[in-house]
Amino acid sequence: MSGSRRYRIRHETRYEYAADVMHSHHLLHLVPRPAPFQECLEHELQVSPGNHRRVNELDAFGNPMIRVELAQPHRELDVVSEMQIVVHPRPAVLVDAAHRWEKVRDSFAYHGAWPSRDQLDAARFRHESPHVRLKQGFTDYSAGCFPAGRSILQCAEALSTKLHQDIQYVPGVTHIGTSPTEILETRRGVCQDFAHFMIACLRSRGLPARYVSGYLRTNAAMVGDNASHAWVSVWSPPFGWMEFDPTNGCFAGTDHVAVAWGRDFGDVSPLRGVILGGGEHKLSVSVAVEEMGAVRDPQDPSSAARNFPTSADKT
């Protein structure tokens, strides 16, 4: 795929409560963040009930974030995010031209010098996080993907392929709290589990990896469409962050639309909150990603990616 692609996306989340919710606070990650490989042309967020307080912010990772407070009784909450977005091809790189994985790991050792901004940012994604605990089992599982002297991109690609082959995509068998350790045992899960598992394998070797939340083009001959999707971004100098989709065993490309990234799912959940009252509830989520066609550079249609450098993206 040489050209950029334009999408219309609609993401609706609806809660129905058995009793009145008297007061609630919600945190939304539904606005796509700026990135070198995509641009949001328009975005609209509708929240019902309409009588609410809304604040737009940026979170600790640079993701657009919206806080919503409802201070009146309600039994339904409906949040609809609609956007048009253009996704550009990532630049082609030679996987063996990236730094050796050992060099990437050792670059985060203490050297008595102030790290660069990019290095400091990447260091935030090397350690345990609430949904990604580090165990020796992840190091052992991925050992064959990290032979001495191989580039970080070759290793990450081998790991993504291994997860794609070893783990069965089965919706409904896991939940938000399912740990990578459980996936190591059952070898079944969904895109969130694939991403957490791959991140655990990388971080267990001291390598930075972050969780990316977004969408996948509908009918893209991949699993994980028609819902929120998740994949992994790996720190890969000198190219910066490179993205892998272990659920589908591929690099992220123009089929992928990024919304937010963080340490794990907990940092970028599309909608979470705290409510007072409500009792039991019913949740329904629908996602539609409509392709509006390819978009090419009118000045040079044969080189659509030339304005999207491989240097590390800034957060």
C-alpha cells in the first residue's frame, strides 16, 4: 500500500443502569493524538445526558484526554466519538539496520550523564506497570527471538510472529484484569492480551515497549476489527518507535489508526470512571471504521511517505 488512507470512524459506548446514578466522573481517551503518520481532519464527541461538565486535558503521555462530570441523576450514559482521519504509510526501514538489542538494553544503564529527551521518554516504558508484571517466564518464552547480535527490529518482528502463531485469538475468554502470566498458560486471548504479553517479553529484557490503543480498518483481512484494537510500539534506535501488531503478526500500517499510547491498557482505556449509585449495569460498545478511499500526495503520488521521517516521534 503506497498511498495514505482516509477513514470515517464512529465509536459508541452506552451504559444502562438498573438504578439512578447520582453522581459520576469519567475519563475518556477517544480523541486521536497527533502523530507523524496520521492527521485528524475533524472530531466530534457527544455525551448524553447533555447537562454535564467537560474539561479537555493532556495526560502524562501527551494523549488528549477528556474529563466528564455528571452531577444529576441518570440511568443511561451514551458517549459517541466520531472522526475523520488520514493515515499515512510508515517509512520503510531495513530491520537489520537498527541497533543490536543488547545495545538498546545497555543504553539505559547508568552512565553518569544526562540522557537525551527521547531516551528519558523511552525509559518510562521499561518497567513493570499495573497490567504488565515482569516474570522470568516471559524471558524464557521469548529466548529464541533474541539471539546475540541481532537487531532490535529483527527480534521484535520474530517475537510478534511467535505470538501470532502460538496464541489463539478467542474473544470472550479473557477480561480487563487478565494478566500476561495467565495468557502464557492458556495461550488464548484478544488483542489486549497479545499486546500485554509482547510488552512483558520485551520489558523482561530491559527493552522499552509501549501499549498503543486505536482501531483497525474494517474488513482488512485481519482479526480485531469492529472493536477497539491494541498493538505494541518498540523503541528501535536509530529509527525511534516502531509499531508491531502481534495479534495479526505484522507491522502496523495504514490499516491501523492510533488514538493513544501508554504503559498498558489502564493508561489509555477509552472510557473509565467512578459512579455513585447505579446498581447493576449493561454495557454495549460499537465501532465502525469506514474507509473513504486512498489519499495520495498531489505533488508526488509515487512517494506518499516522504514527509514522514523515521526519527523518534515527540510526546
